[in-house]
Amino acid sequence: MARQIIFYGDYFIDFYKDLGDKVKDKVKVKYVLELIKQVDRVPEKFLAPMSGYDGLFEVRVEYQSNIYRIFCCFDQGQLVVLFNGFQKKTQKTPKDEIDRAIRLKEEYFNSKK
């Protein structure tokens, strides 16, 4: 059964629009999202839990020497909700990006109540 992916707000769309054409059109981002939709056990190379952040995951996309991360979470086991994305420039994930993802995740689940 395929997972459904939804976008919360315009955060992911804004990030995606700002990506270079090669990253978008070389189907890297699209490829990884399709993989998450279709594969039951997605390799951690493409989707990994953020340790210490309950229920927060990061989608991992690499193109040439660039690394991109897109935060998401699962909803009801199947739905992957995509939040903010950014280009990773250091080994450590920026705290402000994590804080933003946590805030968006809380907003998402509060909006469902």
C-alpha cells in the first residue's frame, strides 16, 4: 500500500521552488519522495528519525556535493507530512531548523483537533 504525502502549509513548496532546476529535474527530490510513498521499509539513507525528537523524521536528499534535508512526520502510520526543508552546509543540523520543524509539527497536530 502506498503512503500518502501531504504538505503542511507552504513551507515545503517554498523550499522546493527555490531549489535549482537540476536538483528538482534530475528527479532527486521527486525520486526520494516516490521511494517514501512506495517502499515499506525506506532505507535510512533517504528517511531517518531525528534522535531525541519524538516522531520527527528527516528526508535526506543528496545531489552532487549538496545535501538537503526536509523535516516530516507520520500521521496515522501512513501519511507523511512534510514541513520545512533546507540545504545542509555543516555536519550538525541547525538548531533553528529543528525548532521550526517541531513548531510546525505541533501546529499540524493541533490543527487536526
